[in-house]
Amino acid sequence: MPKDAAVEGFAGLVRALKARDGRSYEALGRRLSVSASTLHRYCSGATVPEEFAVVDRLALLCGADEEERRALEVAWTEADRARRRAASPAPTPAPAVSAAPESNPEPSAPEAPRARPRRGAPAPLVVVAAAVALVVLALAATLLGDPTRTASDSAPASTAPERTAAPLPFTWSIGSQLWEGGCGHTYLVDRAPRAVAPPPVAADSGAWAGTHGAVHGGEALVRITVQGRSPSDAVVLHALHVRVVDRAAPLPWNAYRMDNGCGGAVTPRHFAVALDRPRPLARPVDGLDASGAEVRKIPAVSFPYKVTSSDPEELLVSARTAGCDCRWYLELEWSAGGRTGTVRITDGGKPFRTSGTRGRPTYVHDSAEGRWITDSDSGQTG
């Protein structure tokens, strides 16, 4: 199937950036916290990133100027629109409805004659109008007849105009439908296997999850990209807090794994969150790079961080649970130029949601047979 022209055009720009930089897919992937295979799919046009942030960071790493970054964003927007069109199911025509035979209408009952008002009795509207006029006259007499009342007494007090809050000195965006290594994830879905579509590519996971009402099973990965507005005035990020707003029993739904355990050469450094704890914390964890001859540790970096317009930062959060259906959000503390504040990080205005999968029926997709099968049927465990 030929690629869409917008997707191919975007992929060509990404390939040009990668060729200009000269680094390998593995080396660039480590800096972007994506796998080498995921970056290769971006360059080949097999996948369009779900967010522009990762592409913008690639452009910055490869030395792109402002004009090139704007052109890249325009190309990504068109390619993303083409991807969404391809992922949207075609509308099914509505079944034709045969016209029902006409039936003989029932004869309507004759309209009852209206009661004629008694001669000499005032009409209701006249009575109401007279009452309203009396109330208005009485109110006017009260206001005008009181010599101590002034114009300022009757006029509403003017209120001072509200102060407009200053804009944040940085921008932030999130990715909440991430898969481990770009290919491994589990969703809980309240549907039988025959009613669940095959697993999508990672870039289309948001649309797939929304269509199925899916909830992250066992783990949710959230990527927060923070970028300053000024190239010289840094914003300091001080801490990341976890707030659990609701705990319930794990969902009694089926678990659907998006792969059979793909794994990746690079495990990015991240913040681990144990949602089952009474007061969860975001704990920095080292990453691992197994793309070379030897496994190399990627040291975790604790707060504080500094960000500018030319030096953004990415925070990857891994929130796990085994014993609850948890709804949660994050709070990011910052300071800049004598100002301080806290930003609430949510999933489009709603809390993130993660539910345990222990004891739930687990299914993987058999691409050869085109159907979901259980772990025991596939020979997989866990």
C-alpha cells in the first residue's frame, strides 16, 4: 500500500535531519528516550509520531534553526492528519427503513367550545397589568420620595477589573499512551475478545484506547516535555509530586497485551511511582543501554532541572499498581525570575488512570489466525 504524500514528505525531512547529524539510530534514540527501531520507523514513514515534541527535540539535537523547525511542524501536522484519517474506521451506512403503510387516521374529537367570559368580569390580563402598574408606581414613589437617598445609593458599586494572571515562563506537553520500548503494553477492556480490534501501532494507541474505553493495565507511562520560553532566562524545575485522588478495587475486565514481549535495547531513565503505597513518590531510576557490546547504565538525574527554549527537558514517569484502580495526577514545582508556582499535570483535564491486572484473563493477538487467544494457548506466561 503506497504511503500518503504528506507522510512521505514528513519522513523525508526527518531522514534529512538524521543524515545531517550523522549519529546512529541508537545514539539519537538514547537522547530522545525512544528505541532505535521507533526512530527508524519515523524516518521510513512507517509511523508518524503521536506528538510533535519528540520531533522538535530531534530537530534541536540536529541543529535545526527556527525556520526549519516551523517547516517540520507544518509537515508533521499534515502527516498526523493523514495518519488519523487512515486510522478512522469508515462509516457504516444506516440500514434502509421501509415505509410503514398508511393507516386510516382516527377521527379527532370535536374541539370543546371555549368558555365565554361573563359580561362585566375583568379579563385576567387586564387584572395582571393593573397590578404590575401599581407595583411600579409604588416603587417609584419610594425611590423619588425619600430626600435622603442619593444617586450613588441606587447605582451598583463598580468593581475593580480582575488582574490577568501572567503566562507561565515555559510550555509543557504530555504523552499518556506510551508503550514500553515502543511496542509493549497491557490494556484492560470491558469487552469479550471477539469484540476487540487487533492491536494498533504505538502511534495510534490513543485512538484505539479511546474507541475501546481501555484503561492502562498494571503500568502507565507518562512523558512530560518541558520547554522554556526564553533562550537565556532559565526555568528551574524543583520537584514532581504524585496525588492519588481515588482508589478502588481493580477492574474486573479482560487484559489485552499489545505484544508477546518485544523488549528494547534502551530502557530510558525515568521516575518510578508505586501507586499502591499510601503516599506515592516519584523516585528517580537509572536506565540501561544494551545496544552496544556491553550494557551501559544511564544514570538517573534528580531534581532540580533547568530548561530554556533551546534546552528542553523530558520527564518519563512509570506509575505501577497491582492492587487498585487508581486515578492520579502530578504536580510540577517551578521557579523563574523571582516567581514560583506549581503546575498540575493531568490527562487532558482528567486524572490519569491505572488498574491492576492480577488474576484477570490475559489475551495476546495471534496475527496468523487474526484473533485474540489466551496466554496458555500462545505458550506465553505472565
